Amino acid sequence: MRKKFVWLTDTHLNIALSGATRRLTSHLLRENPDGLLITGDISNGVHIESCLSSLARALPCPIYYVLGNHDYHGRTFASVHSDLRRLQCEHPNLRWMTDSGVVDLGNGTAVIGTEGWYDARLGDPGWLRYTMDWVLIPDLFLMSGHEARIDAFRKRADASSLLISTRLEAAFESFDTVYVLTHFPPWKEATRDVGTLLEQFWLPYNTNVAMGRAIELVADSFLSKRIVVLSGHTHTDCWMRIRPNLECRVNRAKYYGRPDGVENILI
């Protein structure tokens, strides 16, 4: 029997109009999915716990999620992660994918995931001085300068790439199709403004190149298997095929309680 999963991203519920979370959960309950997939920017660091708790209490299905950069705003990385681990003990249907390994969705399909980060390997990394993450995340703000932050971004991106590569290989021992949840698109073609004057500004902030390369290597080693990467961050719809057995989808954002930002996935 086929299963239905709902995918959404970049809900930014902390700045949504009053009642947005309630409207969101009402819509999801009507969809009656077997699971919910979320690819980050759920809220901000201050409100991420309450937003996830509200979803977990309202929905009977598993919620498989990764975080985005906004989900750390106002908090340290470690404090957010500590709260998520505690929250999962309170709500067993919450599955933070960074800690969850390979999860069986049924019908020969698994899901894996982790946040990743933009790695400034495309475009002009100097433009990252004019973005807000390093101002709003204490770990980054307290670093000694821009070059130290770029190095930190790349270390986070590289660590995420290794984790996804390892889990993909492990998943393919048992599954034919693997969905990869991550916030930052791993390929520049999956982002907005490529080929425009804004490309040099946005590419360092919008892409995790290291993860794209790592996923391609696994795809080339398992040609009979299928990989579907789901991401967000750019607030722009995109679908692209990287290899015959590898595709990337980016979903639109700013859900704010509206049903037009939700996509159903059947497996």
C-alpha cells in the first residue's frame, strides 16, 4: 500500500500571523499523512521548541525534520541541540534527522537528513559580511573575524557532507530509494538568481557545494538506487535532475498557515 508524506519548508512560524500554527496543523490533519517532512527554518532559536511541541501535540504522525539557519537565531548551536534532544523524549513522534540515522518509511524507501550549512565555495564569500546569521547566532558573532566564520561555515558543511555520504551508503544496503532532508541546496542550479547580477551575492549563502559533491559520488557508486534531495532556504520552487538516479527539489516558503506551500509525496 502506498504511503503519503507531506513536505514543507521555511515556515518561519515565529513571524507568522496569529493562528498560523493552528491553521497549519488543521490543514495537515485534513491531509492525514503517514508522516511530515520539514526541511528547516521552522521558526527561530527562541521559539523553535514551542513550535515543534505544538506540531507534535497536534499531529499523530511522525515528524521528520532538520533545522535551518533561522532556527538558531538568538541561541547557540549547542543549546538548541540540547533542547531538541530533550524534546524528543517528551514527544516520541518528533524525529530530528541529525540524530536519527536511517529511518525506514516503508515500501523500500528510507529517509536520512541533517542541516548542513552554506560553505561559500561559490560566488564571492566577502558578501557574507552583509548577511545576518553571524550577527544573530552567538557562536558566530563571537568569532574573531570574517575569515574565521568562513572557516566555520565550511567545517559545518563538510561535516554534514560526510554524515550524509555515510548514511546514504548504509541506507543502500537495505533500501532502493532514499530521501535526503537538508536545508541548504547542494547545487547552484537549484538556487535562485543564477546567471544574474545577484549571483555573486547569493551563491555563497545559498549552496552547500560539499554536500552536492558527496551525494554525487554515492549516486555514481549505486546506479540502481534512487536519491531524492529535499531542501529549502531559497524560498523558490525548483526541481532538477543531477544524475539519472539523483534529483533535487526545493520547495517554496513563507507558508504562514497557507496550504500553497505544502507538497504531498507518495512512496
